[in-house]
Amino acid sequence: MTPARAVRSDAAPGAPGGGRVSDLLVVDWDRAARWAGRLAPPGPAVTRDEAAEAVAALRDAAERAYPLALRASRLGTAVKAAGREDQRAAVAVLDRPGWALAAARSFQGLAPVPDRAPDGVVDHLRAGPATGQAAGLLSLLAARVLGQFDPFATDAPAGGRLVLVAPNVLHMRARLSADLHDFALWVCVHEQTHALQFAAAPWLADHLRTEVRGLVAELSARGPELTSAVERALSAARRRGSSRPAGVADGPADDDLGVLGLVLDPAQRERLDAVTATMSLLEGHAEVAMDSVGARSIPSARRLRARFDAQRRRRASPADRVLRRLLGLEAKMAQYRRGAAFVRAVRTTGGSAALDAVWAGPHALPSAREIADPRAWVRRVHG
């Protein structure tokens, strides 16, 4: 999603700098979700019985995955120390429009609408451009996401919500020629690991929320300058196709940050790198956990990994490569790879329990450069 065109408004008394400041990037998330639900493709054609079987398989897999994830993630001690042993994520099995609504609520929890009209309704004239862009992004992702753990949604329960997208699981299961029950369980181990991470580190959701809101506020303050930079970046990316878009600097995250990476100043890039490093840790740790579940529990686990990785490496069309780069989907794939390598290297270098320290607080999170140099994290945290 390209950052929205900022709308100027009178600054509130005491606003930094006085005079006028630009609004935050205003999105009417409820409306964006409705639009996305209508735009998203419906998914594979299945019978009523096949759909019911998929929903039942996913719900059963989510339940069975919890003890497997608890053991494979090695988070039992940290979850117990946090007093979250009895806290479980609520499970929601959704279609694509349902996912769009859930994701919109998650985004709203991360970056809520900053102000509202007197009657409590978002000013749709102000929110229109960003809302349309958000709807487009949600509709695209609604056809790609298999599942996610969400601790941010405005209506999320205390333990967060584990969301599974049934048509996408069925679609990927067919592409992999996988057993439905094995594939559902494999996916759910990954997502339950995320639920356990946030249970083991109760501070983590607020930390990420604060960082994301701070970055959004900084971006919105740039107003027309940001809009112009985004337009130039998009134009350059379209001209260059799948090659590196102009203006992307080399760094720990290379050129995978999507269009956002094209317009950040150094301080904002550093802040985003820190968030990206945390997400790399979380995704990589979940990848290692799902691969640690033995064949006794998921008989086709090794075959699933091989085929799934082959799908990730599959050569996309030039248009799809541009889309993935602009949306930052390349960054997501990089997070899995770099994070998993970090987790394995920390355990090899510092011992099997070395990673446990990362759940102690924000100070223990790896930086972007430590993700690339796990020994540096071990030296800093363990001495």
C-alpha cells in the first residue's frame, strides 16, 4: 500500500512546532474491509461438505498444535514465568472477506484513526484516498495469507486471536498436493508459536504498537513531501520492473522493504529496521518450531517443507515481482529466512537455552545488524 496523500489541518494547541501539522494517515478501516471483501477473489470452488471438512480440520489442528508448539518452541518456561500458562488464543476460521475484516481491525489497533467527526463517524472525505489504498492492499493479501496470530485487533481477547483462512489453506494444500490434516497442523504450529511468543513476552504487543504508531506519526508529519517521494518511487519501480527500485539503500534489510523503504529518512529507516528485526525473530522462531515437530506428529512434515519452500522460490511473473516488492512481501519472505538462521545460530553459539533471554524485554531484542550477526547478540546479551 502506498502511503496516503496527507491532508493538512490546523494544529491543536501545543502541537509540536505550532501552526499546522499534517494528519496521521487516516483510514476508515471498517469501510476498507468492506471494499476489500468485495474485491477479493472468492477462492477455490468446493462443495459444502468439503468446506465443512476444511473448517473442522483447521479447528482441530489449532487445538492439537498448541502442545506441539509449546514443546517445539521451547517457550514453556517463559510462558510459565509470565503467568500465562492457562491463556489460549481464540481461534477463528474465516473466508477471505472475513480475513479482510479481521485484518482491518488489527491495523486499526496498531494505528487507530486519530480523530473523528463530532458524531463519532470518520470524515470519509479526508479518509477516502487512504481507505481506497488500504482496501486494495487487504484484497490482495486476503488471497495470500494462510493464517496469523493477532494480538492487536480492537476486539481481540486477552490471549489474542489465531486466524486461519480456509480458502487459502485449501488452495495451497492443492498446490502442494498435501494431506489436508498434516498441512493444517503444520500451519497451526507456526501460528500457535506466535501466540506463545506474545504469552511469554507480555510486553511485546505494546512495544510493537508503540514503534509502529511512532513511525506512522513521523511519516504523516512529512505531508506533501512524502506524497511526492512515494509517487517518484512508484514511477521508478514500474519503469525498472523486477530490478532494484531506484533510491533503495543497501543495508541489513537490503531492498525488501517495499515502497516504504524508498521514502524513509535515515532515522525512520533505523526505526523500521528495528521493527523488521523483531519480526524476523518472531517469524524465524516460528519457522524453526514448525520444522522441529517430528514425523510422529506430522508424517509429511519434511515433504511439506520441501514443497512449500519450492513454492516460495517459484519464479513469479515480472508483474507479480513488482507487486510483491512494492507491497513489501519480499521483506516478509526475508524475515523467515534471516530469522530462522538467527535462531539456529544463537542456539549453536550460546547453547540450547540461549534464546530464552530474548523474551525478557525490549532491551534484549536483536537489532537488524544482530539478526545478520547472531554472535554479536550472544555477546551483548550473555557476555
